[in-house]
Amino acid sequence: MHKFKNDLLLEALRGNSLSRPPVWIMRQAGRYLPGYRSLREKYSFFERCENPELSTEITLQPVEEIGVDAAIIFSDILVVPRAMGMEVQLVPQRGPVIPNPIRTENDLKMLSVPDVKDRLHFVFEALRLTKETLNGKVPLIGFAGAPWTLFCYMVQGEGSKTFEVARSFLYQYPQLAHKVLEMIARTTITYLREQIKAGADCIQLFDSWSSVLSPDMFERVSLYYNQRIIEALSEDCPVILFAKGAWFGLEKMCDTGAVALGLDWNIRPETAREMTGNKMTLQGNMDPAKLLTPIPEIKREVTKMIEAFGVENYIVNLGHGILSNTPVDHARAFVDAVKAYHS
């Protein structure tokens, strides 16, 4: 059992009573930090991901700069499709691009369930190094993209607001689609197990595109594979499930084995508590754009949000990743407002 100087996050995941909720920020190690921007000038994105020393340095920046209660390893959900045999490019102003997406059965020949220790060793090395450097200061979060979200990129070939190509593929070629989803799920289970062995204290599963599915398909595709992954890990490590935009599935998500559910800003705290029967730790859900408002306003919003969710079974976070144009002192004010909160 690790001893932490600050273990608020793990205590909240266990459902223990706290004087204030823990706080961390999705994409907290990223483009809003000057230190990250200077490294971006020198190294490509995947160079930053694949160099354990750089990844560690980036992971630690927000812990030191803004004082969050947890570190999340610097990596990307698309390292998994790359490990499975797909080419992934990050194109400026366009985001991730997969030049040869899956469109036919023949395209599956390029995919394999990889030996993650070989193909993703750099993530595990970064976790070990980060864990050592943190020296118990705060817990370390590992993560992966959910099978449906990775499938979206692997079939669509790039980011999209609706992922109609991926959705059409799911309906037109259901057997093929489930074959791909199954391969992603198997890879993700072994990948996350190795993250836990390397030092991750908890895991967040990001299902960023579950909102493009109908409630029925959400259950059959998103929920089904997420539950498989969570059940495979839950004895070793607490898992937070963040299915962005899928508020309609909150009730069902309570039964996945996840100990906490992430929320975006499109649901009221009271509604989320009601839908989850007040039995889950909830995480979220401030609109990241609110961090661009004046600092006194940020502090008021944080207090209001904590009062709406309650201190118990709650982790303060944004409803999605921090915006790259967020001033660092505004991100710090968000964290400080949580630390100053007294119930």
C-alpha cells in the first residue's frame, strides 16, 4: 500500500468522508502551460509521448505549477491504434489523421493484438519514472481511450463531430465492427494492467464519442466493451469512467464496476446525483470555457459547483479538457478555490 502525502483522490474514490473534494483537470499537462509549449517547439507530439523523461517532466508540470491533487500520465489515447498497427499522424489545425482507415475486411490484416510490453513500453517506463519522482506527493492516474472512441478514429480516419462513417460501418458491417472492438478491448485490458503494474494508482477510461450513439447502441457497443475492461481491472485498481455527452446512460454506467463517473457540463449536478441513486462518486463538471472568466467569477462558480454536488463522493474537475488559451493563473485559481472550500 502506497503512502501519500495527499491521497484525497483515492479517498474520494473509496467514498470516504473528506473536508473538501480533491481536484484535478483533464488535459492538465498541456498547451496552456508555458513549460509544455516550450517543449512543443523542440519535439513532435509522439516524441513527447514516447520519451519517458519528457513524459514525466510534462506529467509533473501541473502538480508543481497549479497544485492539483493528482497527476495523470502524459500520453495519448491513439498510442493504442498505433501499437495495433495503424499509422497515426497529428496534423496542425486538423488533429489526428489515420491515412489508411479501416473500411473493409481486408483492412483488418494490418491490425493485431500487440505485445503491449514491447509496443507501449515507453508508457510504462514513464509511469515508473513519474511514480518515483512524485515520491508519494499525489496519486498517479493512468488512462486509455474506450474501444468505441478508438474505433471512431480508426474507421473515420480523422476527428469528426458526428463520426458518421464509423456509425455507418457499425450498422452495415456489425460482425466486422465487433471484431475490431473486441481486438481494441483485449489490447486495452493488457495495456491498462501493465499501467497498474508500472505504478498507476487509478485508471480513467475516456469514451469521448459515446454521445454520437443512440441509447440502444450505447448499451451494445460503448457500455458492453467498457464494462468488460472495467471488470478485468477493478480488483487491481479503481476505475473512473468518463463517457462524454452520454448522460442518458448514467444509470446503466453505475453497474459497470467503475467507482466514479465523469460528467461533462451538459447535466445538472442534482440530475446526475438522482440518476446515479446518490451511490457513485461523481467527477466534473465545469465548462472549460468558464476558466476564461475573471478569477473572482471562477471562485464563485467552483463554490457553487461543490455545493451542488456536495463534498462527499465528489471529485472536482472540468467537463472536458482545459482550453489551450486558459491563463495559468486562472487554472491555479480554479484549484485554489477547491482547496479553500470549507463545508
